[in-house]
Amino acid sequence: MTRHVDLKTAAAQLKKISSLRPSLAIVLGSGFDAVADALERDAEVAYAKLPGFPPPGVRGHAGKALFGKLAGTPVLVLSGRAHYYEGHSMDGITFPILALAAFGIRALLLTNAAGGINRRFRVGDFMAVTDHINFMGVNPLRGPAANDEVRFVDLTQAYDPKLNRLLKRAAGRRHEHGARGDCGAAMWSAGRGHFVHHEPGGRHEPGNLVASRSVGERRACQNFGSAIADKFRRILRAEESRKRNPE
């Protein structure tokens, strides 16, 4: 079975789970499982029952697709993700995102934990990503293109400015409760480690955080012009990480 047939099969399977047809999806990364608890659930299904969805192997990643409502808005939530550093292929980790596009998702919010290298950041801060730098040496868009796919993809508007403005507004409302929000560029690395001791200083200028999780998902869905992606990340400062994980 080809990948494109798998996408259609996975999307059809998702449509059997619930009568809800949300246009918004959220992928929950590490530290964001409380969002699943707040969801007014209609239905759920384990990734193991969805063709093409790789099983997450990291603690805190439930490996379930959840249908429900948040603040009255229908949403499809992917609770957890499989990671490239776990040994999955790039095709494997981006497959669920392409299946969301085939399902009919038009707005996508990707979340994950990341290592912050901007010295303004504090542990627990959030950052909306406005751009990324690829240090991976791989690209999820590599390979044969289907007839309906664009061969050379424009990434200058990869992170939708309108959605980022909404995130900034929401972060402003939460600031009074102690949450801080910022925006910046993410540097995409393979993981599992984010850096060595000399890297944060060398990487301070071009970017604001180092991530190994969701940039590939974002690049993959760029081929589907109707799927708008945006990112929000929890910050773990490099200094704090070194204290918690000394060599």
C-alpha cells in the first residue's frame, strides 16, 4: 500500500471515530498533557488502531487521537508524538500531520518542550515560533511528489502571522497569572540532547531555542496550502538543563 493510500485510509478511519469535523488540530508535546484533561471529549482512538501512525515511546505521550471541544470549539487533538530520535523515519513522524490534512484540518497548533538559549527566557516560558533553521541535514519534503503537491515549497510564511497574533493576545491575558510569552526562531536538531556546553553561546545569535520535535511536522504540512501551522513551545533554559543533567 502506498503512502498516499495510507493517508486516505487513516483519514477515513478518523472520520469513523466521531461525527465532529473540526478544522483545528493540536499536537500535544511534552508538558502539555493538561490540555487533553481540559478537552470536553466526544471520542478517542489509540494510534495503534490508526494505519500509519507510529507509536510514541516517550513518557507523557499517550498516543491517542482525541475528538472534542475546547471552550466550545471543535478540535482534534493528537495526544503525544513519535520522535525522530526514537529511531523513526522522517516519513513516519510526519505521517500523522499529513493524515490530518487529508482529514480536512486547516489550522494546526504544534506544541513541544524545547531548550531555550535566549538568556531572557525563564523555565516555564512560552514561545511562538516565527521561523526555523534546519540543522538536521534531512528534509521531510524530500522524495517523489504526488500530482497535487508543489515541488518547491515557499516557507517564508510557514508560521501564520494571524495565528501568531492570536497566540500573543492569549499569552497577554495569561501574563497576569504568571505565564510569560515571547516569539522567535527555532533551530531544528535531531535530539536527543539539545546541545553541548559550547553550543548555546555559538547559537545565541541565529535563534532562540533548540528543538528536536515539531519543525519537521511543520515543514511536511507546508505542501498542503490549506493546512496552516503554528507553534508554541515551553522553554527550558540551557543553564537549568545543565544543572539538572550534569555530565
